[in-house]
Amino acid sequence: MMHSNQVHPQAIVECETIGKGSRVWAFAHVMEGASLGTDCNVGDHAFLETGSYVGNNVTIKNHVCIWEGIVIEDDVFLGPHVVFTNDKYPRSPRMSRTSNRYRQKETWLESTVVKQGSSIGANSTIMPGITLGAYSMIAAGSIVTRDVEPHALMAGSPARRVGTVCFCGLKTSPQTGPTCPNCNATIADFMLHD
């Protein structure tokens, strides 16, 4: 575990809230008013907007943009090119017909919450205003349009539940039995964290 921050000289870090041990790599941009927890890794060309929140022990791979209203809890993995959105009906706020709607955040900003231990695969899109349950896993290339239950394995466009995953990420099934062969967690352990 690292004790001091490591910011690449070609990264832009404008915020004051970065936890100890976090690393921000080249061409990443963390805006003023964003929050980045301890022991995080922020990959090349990632972007954290003002009003975004990232907890502790989070891995953010290259080219991930985390917009205002997005909450990433502890121990989350975000694969390369994961896309978050925060407006269900986006238009340019500079267009005269929509400028009224964009005067107050309450009329357009949707919050998305990624709960502890979740993983989102590369090139997935997460629509606004939803919650991804703790320790859920989103398969690469999926488009998530609704809330996801804890420990759910989701895949497709739109994403549908195709299984259940353990805390460690291993897919569970009747063949694996009531105890995970990797980390010894049980189905009862899953229920404690729902």
C-alpha cells in the first residue's frame, strides 16, 4: 500500500481532496471540486468532473469519464472506456429552446451510484439515475439501463442478469456448490451485504 500520492507531471489535478496513496497517470484530469479517495489508480486520459465522488481502493482504467453526480463507492473496478451519463434527455444547454431546463441542476442532473466492490467491464455504458448493487459485475460492452441487484452478473444490450458472482468475482452456480471454491464465501454471506 502506498503512503503518498503519485501524480504524473502530465496529469492535471485541480482538486484538493485526493487520498493518500492514490496515483494519477499521464493526461488524466481531476477537476476542482471532484473527490478522489485513498489508494486509487486513475489511468491515462481519465476525467473526473467537479461534483464527482470516488471512494477508496478504486481502479479507474484509461479513458473513463466520471461526471458530476456519479458516485463510485470503495473497491470498485472501472474498465477501459466505461461510459457514465448524467442526463436522461441531453441537449446542448446553449440552445435557446433548452436553456431554461439547464438553469438549475435539479431539472436535468441524474445521480448514479456504483456500490462497493462492483466491477464494470470495458466499453460498457451506464445510463443515468441508476444504482449498481454491491459486488455486481457488468460484462464488457454492456449497456445498463436499470438498477442492478447486489452480486448480479449483467451482460448485453440492454444488460440482463445472466448469473451471480461472489465477492471475489467468480461466477457461482449449482456446480460450484454453496461455498465459493476461490474465497470460501457462502450464499449466506451474500445475503448479509444486500
